[in-house]
Amino acid sequence: MQRLEKYAIIEDVRVKTKRRVYIILKRKLKYGTKEIIKFFSIIAIGLGIIIVIISMKYKPTYEVKIQGVKLGYVKSKNSFEEQISEEIVNQVGTNIDYVVLNAQPEYELKLVSRMQETNENEIIAKLQDETSITYKYFAVTLDQKIKSCVNTLEEATIVVDDIKSEYANNIELDLQVVEKYTNNLQEINTETLEVAETSLHDAVDLKIEEDNKAIKINGIKLSSMPLDSNVSKIISSRFGEVSTVRKSAHKGLDIACAAGTPIKVMSKGTVVFAGYDANGLGNAIRVDHGNGVQTVYGHCSELYAKVGETLSAGDVIAAVGSTGNSTGPHLHLEIRINGVAMNPQWYVYK
Ligand SMILES: [Zn+2]
């Protein structure tokens, strides 16, 4: 029994000691935590003070650079980007088709002195110099040649419609509106609607005047000579000539020149024959120009146009040769009205 009591007392002391140590430790820990909290509080307050001081002197601002060159500062990146799109990229102006910034601005968020002013408008002005602007205008053409330029499609359409309706009874006009682009504003030489109409009037009047002077066969205008003016050529046989080489009088005009020389159709029309002519013309082309007028090109070395093809005056249709009943390279040119051969020299190569 004694031994048991002794153990009980020892156990009691052990438990009590343990509890005491625990209390001491707990106290110490409590004290330590307080110290840590205190330490961090001081740091936080210190940081707070530093932040307050910094934010009193400095502000976060975007520095803007373009290709490494500093342009200035802006308050907000987003609203500045909006300003760029509004005032530069999507700017509206006469003739402006589209605007491209040559280099994109770079932004860097920085703390700068509150004294530093932002300069959005100045940067916009600098960026304006770093753009490529494509300008657009509209040309009115007569026979594919520009006669007048205006700023808008509406104006161009008005000019064309007015002129067309005015001359509708006199002449068939090839008037077109062509979109033109340039990066150089100086190149644009647009006219007001009235001036444009006057310019076109003059051009059409000149065309009518030239048209009246033009060589015509039965109302069909001969706009092109069959051989270029710089081609060396001689008349080798005239219309109506009688010769032992032919069964009847010559129905065309023979123009001797180098083989391969391009032959051009004299007026607009449709090819009605293109092939080998068994009656002596060799490779030949016959073109119908309307009003009963046809032209024939014979003895060709090559034929380029085909039956049914629609031609414009001056189109190259064949090459000079010596095929068929021929003694050397030459163009045999025939002009027919309602199937009757006329003397070509009444009209050309007089
Ligand atoms: Zn001939």
C-alpha cells in the first residue's frame, strides 16, 4: 500500500509539473505572438507611410514610345488607344480611304512625379506624322482616258449620267467611272461638279469634232490604219489593175511590207471569215463592220482572230505573209460595201 501511495504522489507531481511547464510555454508563446504582430504592424504602418508619401509625390502613368523613342505620358492606356482610333485610324476627311499607323505605340506603366503633366494631344500630333494615308478619288474616263476627277462616287455618277443623257442622240459615248488611289494628297486634282461637267463637255465636243473629220465608209468610221505608220511599205498593186497573174481586175490594194508585220482591223466589228481562201487570197480574214461594210485582209502568214470574235478598231488580227496567189509578202486589203469591192484608195493610202 505504501508503495502505491508513493507512486500516486510522484504521478501527481509529474502531472502538475507538466501542467506548469505547459502554462509557462503558453505564456511565452502568447508573448512571442504579440511581439510578431507588433513587429509586422510597425512594418505595415511604415509601408503605409511610405506608400502615402510616394503617392503624394508620384502617380502611376503610362510612358508612350514609338520605335524606342519616347513621345510622352498618357493617363490611361485604354482611353488613349480610343483617342488614336478616333482621331487617327478612323479619322474622317475628304478623300481619306484608310489610315495605317506605321509603328504601334508601346506603353510602359511608370511612377512619375505628380508635377509631370500628361500630353495626349501632343503625342497624337506626333503619331499623325507616323501614318500612311491612302486617299481615294474618282476619275471619269472617255474612251478609257481620264477627262475629269471628282471626290465622290456620287459626283462621278452625276457627271456621267448628265453627259450621257445630254449627248444620247448624237453619239455613243464610252464613259466610265474609275476608282483611283494615292498616298500623295498633292496628286489629287479633283474638280467641283460643275467644272467636271464642263471638262467632260469639252472632251465630248472634241470627240464629236474628230468623229466628223474621221474617214467613213457608208457611215462606218475607220479608226485605224491596217499597218502602223512606221512600217516601211510600198503600194505594189492598185485596185482595178489587170494582170496575167489574176483571172480578173484586182479587187483590192496590195501593200508590200516585211513578212510578219502586224495587221490591224480598221474599225470595230465581227470576224465573219478566218481561214484559207481557195480563190487566191491564202490565209485571209473578213470582218463585218455593220451598214453592209466589210474589210478583207489577205495573204497572211498568221491569223490571230477567229470567226465570231468581236473586235475593236486597231486590234491585231493577223500577220503579213505571202500565202495564196502571191509573189512576195504583202497585205491584200479589200473594202466592200454590200458585197461590192470599192477602191481602198478612196479612203486610205491615197
Ligand atoms: Zn491583192
